[in-house]
Amino acid sequence: MEEKKSLLFVEDEGYVVDRVQEILRGFPQFELTRTESGAEARRLLGERAYDLVITDIEAGGVSALELLHHAREKNKDVCVVIITGVGSADLAAKALKEGAFDFVIKPATLDRLAAILKIFVMVRM
């Protein structure tokens, strides 16, 4: 049996949390850690290396860019997926330039996340 990959999910909007957790139920390959707090996410990223981070563009005053950099300090190969509202697409594009794997616009294309996770599983597991 293959070892589970660690996934940190950072989001505070209830409907997004529910939808992403529903998607994640289809991926038993992941050991899930979830927080609503950007500060808590920063602490968690300082404690251990994660294989995958799914984060809101901004969580409690902490930007996805900051979380991306913290995640890379522990694991240079971490895959970071950013969930964003349309108004923050410029910041998401900047995150892609700085090494994020992809971004998902909420709410309409959250289904895209399942496709991204399938790719991750095929390539990294």
C-alpha cells in the first residue's frame, strides 16, 4: 500500500469548505489537515512538509503567496493550488509565476479541482 500524501487545506468560506471536502472524499490517497486561519496555516507549514496545499487567495490576512513561500521552505516540490474569487485573479496569476501549480476560480469551477487532484495523483503517486 502506498503512503498517503499530506494535504493542507486553508479556506474559511463554508460553501467552499463543504464542496472541497466533498471532492476530497474521492481521494483517499491524501491525509487531510484543514484550517480556516492563515496564521494557523503558517504555523502548520513551519512544522512539517506538505505534499499538496490548497489555499484561498487570502486567509485571515495571510496571502496565498506567503503560504506558498512557507510551504516551499519545507518541501521545494510542494504542489500549491490557489482558490480565488474573480476579483483576485491578478494575484493568482502572480502566484503562478512564483511557483503555484494552478488556481481555481470560485464558485463556478470548483469541479476543476477534482481534475487537478487526479493529475497530482497520476504524476506524484
